[in-house]
Amino acid sequence: MTSSEDGHEVTHCLQEQLSELETLAAIYSKEELVFDSDCSPFILSYLERPLDTEDAIVAITDSLNNADLSLGFTLKLLLNSHPVEMKCDLPRTYPHKSAPCLLVRTSSIISKQKHSGFRKSMSDYIETLDRGEPILFTILDWISEHLSLWMDTQEDVSEVEEKDSPCSFTRMWLYSHHIYSKFKRRDIIAWADELRLHGFSMCGKPGIICVEGHTGDVEDYWARLRRLNWKRLVMKEREDTACDSLKQLKELHRFGIFREMVFGEGKGGAGGFHSDIGLLRQYLHEHECSYMFEIYFGIDGCITDP
């Protein structure tokens, strides 16, 4: 297939993706359905276009194609009264050749072991679906129907509490030349979610990752990240603390459930963007980690509160 034919196929795929997203936008509110910041202007232009304007649709998809962007969104729902986030990235060749990439975040309603099992079950199901036709709604329906089957029961929670014993806490600080790739960013979040780690990642240039939790889980996370292709990824700092109980370990957390932070406007396609380290400095100060700013950048990170 020639490059011209490749470009035509991608444009056609993007048109089908935008059509699916338009249906999603008609079903869910703006609070429930949040488009990725880099592609949001293009999606909104499509949703707000005049009716029956084929030229406008072609212009939008051509702009997306030229910017080398892929579409993505986060769907925030309540399932059995529990908050659930579904992060979806649509490869540029979906639905013709590829399947959507889904990450389901469930906070603490599913144990690590069950979460891993659910992800495999979801992945196996997606593999059974035919390529060539839109399958996004089929997958979302499957998640809504099956996720509750994996939720922890009170017996599961009680069993974990009974196993409370001395353990070790680790907070690890990583530095990357940049974090741009949507799929790498998806893995960074997915693995932290699977391992029940707290912390954050800062996408853009430079890229920063902080994870905290059980030492074994943090080390597992670090090993997984190193297997990805990086221009540069180094451990800048590691903090270890022995704990007498799980309760004491939880008290050492300085960050909430792992999340991605965008310090700056977050604009740009494959070329990425530079992070605003001034905003990072403020964020670290708010979480009593100002000392890391100097370790990262050689500049005093302390901020005097008014």
C-alpha cells in the first residue's frame, strides 16, 4: 500500500471514530465524557459543525491526520454506586485494523489479583471481536456488564485486613527526557493502578514519575517501566521505610491514587510540549516534597507560604 493510500485509510478511520464519539457525546454529559486535551479542539469542531457539510468533515480529519494525532477520551461513570473511569485511546487505524485501547480504573473496589484477571478477561474479549467495524460501544457494554462480577466482597476485604503484618514502604522518583506517547502514558497509569500505587506522572518534557506503596509493588513497577523504550529514564531518589502494619504504611502516603498531571497547556501532537516546572514546584510544595525539586533541577524548591 502506498503512502497516499495509507493516508486515505487513516482519514477514513478518523471519520468513523469521530462519528462514534459524536454518538457518545449525545449520550453522556460533558462531566462524564472528557476528551483528551490535544485532540479536544478537533473533536469539538466536528461536533459543532453545520449539518451536512462534507467539506468541513474532510477539513477536520485532514487536520487531525496532518497533526499526527490520535483520538482519546475518559468516561467517568458510577457502577453500583462506585466511581469508575474508562480511559480510551483510539489507534489511527481503528476500526479497520486495530482495536481501541481501554484502561479501566476502579480505585479500591477490586483487589490487585482480581484487577489483573479483569484486564486479561477484557483483553481476551476484545481479541474475539471482528476488525473492520466500530466496536467501541460493544466493549463499553461488556465492561458495564462484567466489571461488577470482579468487585471485591466484604469477605475479600476482611481477608486482606486479617493479613495485616510488618511491611516496607517505598517512594520512588523517576526522571525521563520526555513523556509524550499516549500508549506509554497509558501503561504508566495502568500499571500503577493494577499495583495499587499512589503518586503521579508529569507528561511532557521533561517527564517525571513518582510512585509510592508496598516496596515489592514499587520495584515491580520500576522493572516494568524499564522494559519500555526510553530516550532516558533514571531513578533520581528512593525513600524506604519499615512499617509495623498496613495502617502505618498508608499513613506514609503523600499522594492520592496515581494520576497523570499536565503542568502547562499540554498542546502539540507528536512533537509534544514543555512542562511548566513552576507549576510542578508548587505541586511538590503542596505535597511536602519540595526537596525533590532541587534533586531534579538543582534549584531550591522551597516556597514560603504567605
